[in-house]
Amino acid sequence: MKTLITALVVVTSFAVSAWAQDMAYVVNEDDLTIEESLTGAPGDAAAGEKAFVGRKKGNCLACHAVDQLANSQQFHGEVGPNLSDIGNSYNAAELRLRVVNYKVLNEDVIMPAFYKSTGFTRTKKDFEGKSILSAQEVEDVIAYLLTLKS
């Protein structure tokens, strides 16, 4: 069963906050994935790496370590799992849901929803109504994550 997310959604037993109309996507409730690209186009792994490490974009290294980046990037986090082999662990559809909003899978996770623009508290005015990553940046990060194989 698939559900188009536009306003308020319940995925199995998890309640998910409202999304802006331009952030509509389909969550496959059977396996909790987002199968379709958010842009209809494949991501660019090189651009995805930049968003992944960028402190004003994904800033993923604040929480995650990636062995492949050990020589080029300092100060990898240890809060989240090591992502050095994530390309062997998950497919694009599984990664897409995790990057878009991991709280659909685990509401207690501290990882932010990277493709959500509403439902936050204490949002700085400059960031109100905006997502952390654009749809293309989400697809780029997924393309990059798929290259991470040990």
C-alpha cells in the first residue's frame, strides 16, 4: 500500500507532522521506503558528498563517521552509526526515507528530518518554511551514500 504525503500522514503506527505541498512524496507502507526520486532525476554523488560534509547543509559528519573521509575531513561524530558501508546495507528507497525523515522509523531518533519544512519548534525566522536539504540535495546525498562500501 502506498500513501501520498501532503498534509498529515500516519505510516503504520507512526504519526508524521505536516509537510508543505511542494514536499509531497509517497511512502510505501509495506516496507517503509520512498521508492520514487523526489526530483524524478538521479542524484549526483559528488554533489552529495559536498552536501553531506557541508556544515551549512547536511553536516552529517557531526554525528556520523565515514572511514573513506578520514584523511580529508576531521572531527567525525560518534552519536550516529558509522556509515562507511551503508551502500551495502540499504538501497536508495530505504536511504531516501531515512534522509527525508528518519522519525518515521524511530520517533525518538535525534537525527533531523532533512526534507521537512514545518512542525519545528524554535525555528530561526530565516529558516521558517524551509527544509535543510532541497529535493535535489536529498537525491545527491543518497547517490553519495550508495558509493560508501567497504
